[in-house]
Amino acid sequence: MSSSEPAVVLRDLRVAFGKVQVVDGVDLTLERGQAIALIGESGSGKSVTLRAILRLFPEGRSRIEGQILAAGRDVQALTKRQLADFRGGDVSMIFQEPLLAFDPVYTVGRQITEAILRHETISKGEARERALALFERVRIPSPERRLDNYPHEMSGGMRQRAMIALALSCRPQVLLADEPTTALDATVQIQVLLLLRELQRDLGLSIVIVTHDLGAAVEVADRIAVMYAGRIVETGTAHQVVLDPHHPYTIGLLRSRAEGALAKGSRLQTIPGSPPDLANRPPGCPFAPRCFLAEERCRREMPPVAEIAPGHRVACWRTEEAASAYRAGPTPVRAAEPVLA
Amino acid sequence: MSVIPDGHDPFARDRGGPAQPLLSVSGLYKHFPVRKAGGKKQVVRAVDGVDFDVLKGETLGIVGESGCGKSTTAKLLMGLIERDAGGLLYDGQAVGERAMPWRSYRREVQMVFQDSYASLNPRMTVEQSIAFGPKVNGVPGREAVERARALLARVGLEPRRFAGRYPHEISGGQRQRVNIARALALEPRLVLLDEAVSALDKSVEAQVLNLLLDLKAEFGLTYIFISHDLNVVRFISDRVMVMYLGRVSEIGPSDAVLDAPAHPYTEALMASMPSLDPDNRTAVALLAGDPPNPIDPPSGCRFHPRCPLAEEVCGVTEPPLDGIRPLHRVACLARQPGSGHARAPNPALAA
Amino acid sequence: MTAPVTAASMALDGGLLTADDAAPEGAFVSSRGFWGHVGHRLVRDPVAMGAGAVILLVVIVAILAPWITPMDPYKGSMLRRLKHVGDATYWLGSDELGRDMISRLMLGARLSLFIGVTPVLIAFVIGSGIGVLAGYVGGWTNTILMRTIDVFFAFPSVLLAIALSGALGAGIFNSIVSLTFVFVPQIARVAESVTTGIRRRDYIDAAKLSGASALTIMRVQVLGNVVGPIFVYSTSLISVSMILASGLSFLGLGVRPPEPEWGLMLNTLRTAIYVNPVVAALPGVCIFVVSIAFNLFSDGLRAAMEIRQ
């Protein structure tokens, strides 16, 4: 992959399971060496989007349309054999629960060396050297000893690091992370987030992280894409999305965080209603039923994607009103300073 | 405090007056034996000497990471597991003794669990689940169902649409509202919320938090709010208690504890919260490694192997939970005058 | 008291807003319920429905037998012994004493079904009781109960049935007793394991917190959740029971002649197997068909209960 090519390109990605359209037209570009976060709640389609990049869905029960380019390859066009090399070699993934990624019957070191040997032809000793180096890079203390640990013998944070090591063992260019820190304790979570940032910097890794935690997204990612009902509603740099949101859903998300409360004991601003029914999509904007700015046009027509600033794209009919509504009310991030346009 | 409009005084059942803590816990211990392959008997010291009070009408937040003992403490407070040692006083009366048998205590103290789905019987409708408690306590069937429906309405679920539903037919946030309604069905004064909002989407979490605040005000409830999310705890709690490896490391008013933490562990916890400011991201993690296992806690202060302020005396003496300011207690030798720690304040200067 | 809950106030704080939640004014939405869903799924399972139809047919025949047999099942004729299938008078042939096979098979269904189903029914009640109690209470009660059960479990069922029948003597009542003894341990085991599986669930903890007694919790909260799997397992035992009962009759330990019972008929027709193999095999075919039907139905029931919404 040339250095000018983006790491990941998704064009009008659509994924359906049976009759339910889970991802409904996602456009995403991730430049090389950058990190982007997909933020959303349950049913937003963020995990499905991620897994589509690795074609992790059974062919029979899912329908994937649109273009998926990752590490310079057209994922849809790969043969089974090429796909096996692609996974791990070009694009790799880490998950929320490390225990699920590891086989409990083999030591962690053995699983990593096996993964390396499957992708490259080097000696076993060299593979183990690489595994050791990986463990050092992910900051696992006493790495020599830990290579011979079984997964259940490691603590949660260490297992997560081991999983990152496994994911990086075959030198992928893109790392996909599906809620990697959700199940971790707070003090461990921040360590893993910093590690991801460090790996991005040192290895030139391109990262796509899926999370529901805005804080985790800001810590790791340069760009943030907010998803709702299978579509990206707002995308931009972390700075743009968090400090200058232009979509009512983004604003709702920011404001419903507990830090957003003006005074202790006062009520939180909430997004009314519940997540959308993906099987019965309305004709217009999927967020309209819950939107405080919704009008007739929103319910009838799907809003276009507008570029309101370089790199800052929003899918809404009323972006200006949204932005001013946000500035007029509580702004949870850096509430003391005026918001930059 | 009745859900059915009756105009009960929320404090009609009060005994000791506002100054007496609603719940008083002293010297709580719970150890679990563990048999490792190899025959060596080990003990998980899940709760290893915990003292605290819960004042009437307050929300006490309990925070901590894995292995700190907060979930075990919750189960001990509810009597779901039996404590090895320790006193439990409810409004001045010893729980489990004649004046306050467990059955009476259970009418005063209720709990909401983290897993909204596992907390509801999959074979019972929503209203049956809520009405179960009152029915078991002598409320006639029809009245219990009426009460269940009134509670459903009060937690924001329209009875007509929800009473006959099964748990798998409603969403996580709705289920948690049902759990809250169920907890309130027995008209308790104290509600223990064990990570009750942790598994919910953020927007749903906000709705449920608002609901909890409303209910607290309306029914004069006292809350114990266990969570790992410091932001939520800060928002909802009046006082907060930080636990580490089975003991209390700091307890005090939530703003004081979270804005100006006295204990190094609390400080590390606060620092580990991800930054929301893209221009000011966290540069370094204050703590390395994972929270330790309560099987073999370190000698002396349990936090000393990871503490940036640790000195020799910390490995020897277990710091007591002492007050450093009014209402703010900390178990750290560096903050206690005359403890032998280099940073300890001068006893002569400490008022 | 609070302001009336209107749709507007609810929308403000996250009630529900999906299309399928619309309910007509004044009506309470009631769900199908668990068994409703099971029934709904079962009805769409052709195999299970076919098997169910067969069972139903046999049961109806068994009930109506005394009135619908074409001939007297007890009246034999030495001249017309062992007629073959397709005979003008005896459509399915006649047995070794000249009695009409159709009539005997129809009447035999009564006893065979009765001896097949009754022990399982009784064992279901007793076994569930023991198993649920042991599973819920745990501790020493569990150990004592379940290890005692294990002693019985150690014997192969056939051996146990024969031994008990032998000790008690022949006869329908004694067969039922001995078969019940065979099945109680098996059902108790399943009951105990299912109950232990849900004992630690949060909703059981929540029920404990409401101050309910152990008995109440078992009755209201636990039973509803365990009865399903235990019931399915028990229905799968019916076929075993029928075969064991026939075996006992075959050995002379169960039903006594001249009562028609499929297993007994197999025994008495044994000697005719070279002369008239088809007729001799007929009672066996009946046992086979009904056993399979019960098995298939029980499988369908299990599948219907497994799928979650």
C-alpha cells in the first residue's frame, strides 16, 4: 500500500441481516497513520461496520453492499485464501473480551508464535523472539515469563495487552478495535488507551476504534464519526465534533453525560425516546422521532451530508440551528471557555 | 411514602431522628476460602474490615475497581451472603436480632442489580414480578397488582402497555425501570443500587439517573450507589466512599473527595478518567498494572506497592481511617499527623 | 401525588416510542406468554405435529376401545388360529388362540399406554419435588438427597425394573410401582441440575430480598422456570417406559393373560414367529410406532422451548 493511499475507505456500505438493514450507507475515509473512532449506542451499527471490514459475517445470512477498501485491497473481491492472509497480515482486530480471542488450552506465547508462523516463513526461534519483542512493546512486565502463561493466568489488563500483541504479531497496517476497554477497570483502561495511541505513533498504525465512551474516543482518535441507526450523522476531527457539534444527536450525547449537569442534583438533559426500530425505518431522518429540532422535512426526506468546515461533515437539515442551540445551552466540554466556531 | 395516593409522611417510620445514621456498618469482614490446585488453602479477603455510616436522606456513592470488595459489601448489606464478622445497625437497631429481624429489615432496604435481564424472572410478566414482593408480605392480590401498575406509571412505563409484557420483550432501560419499580414495591427507605446504570447506553443512563433523583425526592429515599463510573457517582452522590482491596481508603463529601482527593489511590482513579478535551489528552497513566487480587494483600497499607508516596513505614503499619477534615476520612499515613510518614502534617499545626 | 402520566410527559423521559407498542385505548396488552410461544412454535413443526397426531389417535382408540373393537378381544376360536394378515374376517390376522388381532391391539393400547405413561407421570411429580428441593436448598440436603438417588441410578434400568418387579410380584400395579422407582432418580437428577442452574440468578436473589420463604420462592419463581425442561425430559422417558413395561410383561412380571397388552402379546405370540411372523411382530410394531411418536413429540417440544425470542 502506498503511503498516499488511505488506510480504510468505505463507500456507501450497506449491511443487512435478513430483513433488517443494520448499516444503511456509511461513507468513511481513514488516512494512513490516523485513528478514527466510531461512536454510537446499541443499534447504531458501529460494530457491524467494523466487522464488515474483515468480512466477518457468514455469507448466507448477511448481505453486504458497497465498497470496502482496506490496506489498499478490495475486501469484497478477496478469495478465501487471500482473506485468510489479509486477516492478521494487513488488517487485524482486537475485541472487548480477550478471553474470547485466546484458546484456553494453549499458552499465550505459543498462540502468538503460531500466528506469526502462519503468515511468514521464519524459524520458530525467530517467531518467539518477535513475540517477546511484542510483549515488551505492549508493556507486559516480565515478558519472558508471561509468554508461557495460559490466558486464565493473566489479569484482565494483561490479557488485553496480550491480545494487542497477538493482533500486531503479523505486522498489520490497520488495527480494528471493538470496544477494547469497555470491560476494563478505570486505571487499566487509561493505560490501554495510551498504549494504543503510542502504537499508532511509533508503528504508524492506522486505527479504527469502536466505542460508546466519548472519553475513550477522544483519548485515542484524531477523528470521530458519530453513528445512529446505521448511518454516520456527524464526522470530523475530535476537536470539531466534541467542541463544535452540529448534529442534534451529537449534542444530545454530549449533554446527557453526567459531567454535563450544571449543578449536582439537577436533572440531566436526556435524549427522549428509545433507540430506533431498524426493521421499520421511517422515510426521513432516522433520528427525527427523538430530535428537538425535527420538522416536517426531516421526517419526509433523508438529510444530505453537508460539509460545514474542511473535514467536518454533518447529515442534518438544520445544522446551523443545532450549533446555535448548543452554544446557547450548557456545553459540557470546557464549559468555561467560549466555543470556537 | 405510599405509591398509592395516601399522603404518608416519609419519615413516619423513623426512629432515631435525623442525627442517627440510617445504616451503620462496623468491622465488616468476609473471607472466601479458595482451594488452589496443589492443596494450599488460600483465602480471598474480599471485605477486610469496613466501617461506614449511611446518613438519612443522603446518597452514598461507593467506588472502586475489581477486587475492591464493593459488590461483596452490597451482598453483605442485603444479607444475601452471611458476614464473617461485623455489626450492622439499621436506624439504631441491630439487624438480625429480635428488634429488627431480617424479614423486617428486608421491608426497609431493597436492591437494584446491574444485570437488568437476569434480575427478572423470564417466566413472569412485569407486573407479576413487581407484585410478588407485596403479595409475599401479606398485601392482597388485587391491591398488589394495583400497586404494581401505579409503580410502573411512576417509573415512566405506561401500565397498559407494559404490565403484561415479559422481560425479553422490553429494552434494557425499560427493564431497569421495572427493577426500580420492583425495589420500591415494598416501600423501602434505603435502596442499594449496585452498578444499576452501568450496563445501559449513555442516553438511557441519563434518563434512569433523572428518574432515580425524582424518586428519591418524592419518596424521601436514601441511596447507596455503587459504580465504577466516577462521573456518575460525582453527579448523584452527596458523599463518596472509595474502596481498595477490601478496605475503605477514603470517605467524605463527593466534591471534596473527587476534586481534592486526599488518598493517592483516589487521585489515580480521578486521573484515569479519559479526558474529553481533544487538546488536553491524558499524557501519562498514574498507575501501572492491574488492580491486585485480594487473595494475598500486601502488608501494611494495601496500596503501598503502587503508591507514589510510599515509604518504609507504609509497608509496616496499616493506616487507620482517620479524619483529616470534618467529615472527610482517609486511610493514608501521609495525611495523618504523627504517623511517621515524611509527608505527614505536623501534629502541632493540625488543628 | 404525581401529575398524570401523559404521552407527552412520557416521551420527555424515555418511555417507549416504537410502532408496535401502540395499544388501543383502554385495553391492556397481554403477551402470549411463554407457553403460548411454545405452542405457537410447536404448531409450526410438522414432525412434532405428525407425532402428536399419532399419539392422539392412539389415545382416542385406547379410550374408545371397549366400544369400537370389531370383535370380542377375548373370544378365541381354536379353528381360526394364526390367520395371516389380510384374512377376510381377521384383517390383521388372529393370534395363537384365534382372537382378532385388531381388537386385541386396540384394547391393548389401553394397558400399554397406561403402564407406559403412569409411572412417568408419578415419577415426574416425585422426581421434580426431590430434585427442585435439592437443587434450591443445596448444601447437606442436596448431598444427602442426590447421593441417595445416585445409588438407584447405579443400576441399569432394566435390571432394576426386573428386580423390583420380581420382589413385588407380577401385576399391573406392581409394574407401575417398580417402573416409577426406575424413573424417579433420572428425573430428580435433571430437576436438580436445572434448578441449580437458576438458583444463583439475580431474580432469585431479588425474590429472597422480598422476604419470601424458601417454599414460596420455589413454588412461584423456580417452578415455572424448571418445569419446562423437566417435562420435556420426562416425555422422552415415556417410550422407555412403554418398552420396559412390555419387557416386564414379556417376562411374565407385568400384565397377566388374558389381558391384552402389547408386550404380553409379543410374549405369547413368540412361538408363532416361524408360522406367522408378520402377526407375531404386530404388537412390536405398535410399541415401536408409539414410542417413536412420543420421542419425536418430545424433541419438538424441546426445540420449541429452546428458541428465544
